Amino acid sequence: MDFEAAKAYLLDKPEARPDYPFGPAVLVPNIKGSKFATLGMTDAVPHMTLKGDPAHAEELTDIF
């Protein structure tokens, strides 16, 4: 998935709104004020961080 596709996917969630609290280079989408991801680009490589349930973090890390 490229940067624009990831951005569209994140912002397509119901009530998702873009925010840029770290400046214009990092998108932080939120729903009703709750941030759920970060999306940025370094040296033309997109980077995404997703918020998740800590109880499932190890399991999800192993999968992805």
C-alpha cells in the first residue's frame, strides 16, 4: 500500500478527521478526538503506526 492509499484508508473510517500535531509531515487521524494512527514519510518510504490493545500487541507484532 502506498502513502496515498494508506491515507485514504485511514481517513475513510467513519468520522475520521485529519490532524497534524507534529507538523505537516505526519498525519495523525482521529475519531472524536481519539488518535488511532500516525502516517508519515521518510526518504520516500511511508511509515505507519497504529494504536492497538496492549493485551494483543505481542500477538499482532508476531503476525505483522
